[in-house]
Amino acid sequence: MHTKVLFLLALIHLSLQTTNPFVGHSFYVNPTYQKNLQTSISTSSGQVKTTLESMLTISSAYWIDVKSKLHGTSTSSVEGILTDAKNQGGKLVVFIVYDLPNRDCHAKASNGEICCNYNTDKTCDYSATGDCSAGINEYKTTYIDPLYEVLDAFDESVPIVLIIEPDSLPNLATNLADAHCGNSATQAAYLTGVSYAITKLSTLKLTLYLDAAHGGWLGWEDNFRKFVTIVKSLNVDLSLLRGFSTNVANYQPVGEKCPWVSADGYRNDYCLGGQHTTDICCKDPCSLISQWDAGNNELNFVQLLANVFAKDLNYNPYFVIDTGRNGVDNMRSFSGNWCNVRGAGIGFAPTTDTPAGSFVDAYFWLKTPGESDGCTQILPDGTNCPRFDSMCGSQDSIGSQGSEPRAPQAGAWFDYQIKMLAENAHMGERTEISL
């Protein structure tokens, strides 16, 4: 009997991973997010106010970036959100799983709470090497296992999608020269932690996507092939994953997918070397094509990933693209600038209405529009930001010009930013209800 039950559970899980999880469901809208929007609506007017009001019914993902968000009755907790979604008839909820040991290894200032080795102020000592056994155990027993228990109580009544650990494996693919990422402790933390999260959480009735950065990061052939090697090294059954998320908390445009033309079978050469410069699919606002990056937009990037995973690992992934803030494609001086970018606008509202043959299950607001990417060196209250990242002082970042307000800490509501995003919004004709 036990064997039969396990077999049936395996079949159920396989069916989940082979079906677009966003189809056929209404998407959950968090009342806590609606309250934040209302604070900005109350001081807005004209088209900005109209756009913000329309956002009151549009879904976005919820980031589980600290353990304290797991339990509770409010909709600022996983437990509270799932209870509310269940009471609304079982609306689909998207969570971002984001609390690895030594998180944000390539950032100038990490906001992670779990460390392989701790400094006296409880920040991570990235210079310490080792196998991160203590940090990995903390991640398993105080974050993933409790998360599993919360999700297990709702996975039969609420459709759940999980995005696994943004930026983690991409950092191992490209940033090992950074000692924070390249040391043995961080590498062990990311590989073992991600593997454990996938293996543990995939036993529930839900859908998993592993993060795969974006075309301005992994779009070069060397980079996306290294990423595939890293994913392979996890030694997990890839059928446990529906596929990958891209552009999480970033600004890369969706764009148009190009025809496939490849000399080596991996890189799409359609736009490279000055070819087809007038084709809209070769539009290159971040000057990536001139650097031989064929992932000039996210549709071209996911096409690259789908191709290489099929060729190298016989795996055919699907994708979710973050469209929370990529409605404008030409506002940055450098594609690596990611913090509170000036001139950005909200992109496509969450939908399954994606181009045929694009491998994309959905566009979704994975980074909640209006939540700050990080703080300016001086906070709005005039005090020093405790975890200032110099990238938040880039020439493209809000607050780097004297006429602009200072930015609050990461995750805090940023009124100036949400009004800018609404002013520049290009949400398209798609709606938040899947088709």
C-alpha cells in the first residue's frame, strides 16, 4: 500500500511539473500591498493615480527573505497569506524562497540573515572558508523545514508557485573571482542549500522554478553554459523543476524573440556581427549585442537557455519572466545597474498570454513594484544606511541626484519610486487573470 501511495504522489507531482501552473487560476493580491499602494494613491493625481488604482487588483510575489515571515496571521507572513488565499477560494500565490547562507555574495552589502560564519555584529564573514556545515544546517532546520510545514498545510487547497533563491547559482557561474562567492563556504552553502530546497519542497503539491538571472548577466555563451554545468552539479532530478525564473528584481526588457540561427548550435547568431539591425527582435538598448551577448532581451535569453538545457541535459524547461519594472527599455547607462533605476516603468501585468513557442508560462511581478532595491548612503530620516551598497549610488539610481529623495532600505515602501513606475507604466492589454 505504501509503495502505491508513493507512486501516485510521484505521478501527481510529475503532472504538476508538466502543466502550466498559472493557467486556470485567479492570482492572489496581497492586502498588505494594497495598503501600501493606497498611501501613494492618496497623494497622487491624474494618470499616475489612475494607474496606481488599477494596480490594486494586480498580483505580485511575496519574498520570504527572513525566517520571521514564515508564521503569523497577517498577510505579511506566509501562513497568513495562504490562509487568506484559501478563504478567497484558493487563489494562486507566488513566493520567492530567498534566505541562503552567505546570500548576496556579489553585492557590496548583503542583507542575508543566515551565515556560514558570523561576524560579531551578526553579519556574514565572507572571508571565512570551510564547508558551511553550521550555516547549511541552520538553513535546513530553521528556514526550509519550517517553510515546508507551513506549505504542507495548504498545498491541497491553494495553488502555490515557488521561485528558488534568486541570483544564487548565477553568482557561482560568473562571480567566483569575487572571494565572497568563490570561497569554499559560499559555494557549499549555495549548492547544498539549493539542492536541499528543491528536493524537500518538491515533495509537496506545488510548482518550482529555479532562478536563472537575466540576459544581461548570463546571455554570453560562456556564462549560460557555465550555469548549466552548475545546475547539473546539484545532482537533483530536473523533472522536479518546471523550469526557471528570469529577470527577477531586474529591468531587462521582454522584447521579441528572434529566429534561431546558430553556427555552433548553442548561441543564436541572428543579431550578432551587425546582422538584422533593423529587426525589432535585435533592438539592443543595453548594448549587449555589440558585446556578443545574444540575450539582448528576455525572450531571446530564455530561448538560449531552453536550447542549451535541451542539448546538454535533455531537459526542456519553461520560464517565468519578471515584468514588474521593465516597461521601459532604454533608461540605463549600464545594464549592470540594478538599484532603484531612474526612469523605469511597470511592465506587463501578470498573465499567461505570452508569445506562442516562447517557452514562457507567464509574465509576473516577481519583484513587488514600489519596494526599494536598497538604500542611499543617507536614509530619508537623515541617518546613515547600515547596509549601503555603492550600486545604489550609481548614476542611474534614484537619490544620486540632488533633486531626488533619498531611498529607504531594501524592501521598504518607496513612494517616489512607485509613482515614477506608474508614470512610465506599459502594462499592455493583458489582464491579471490568466486566459
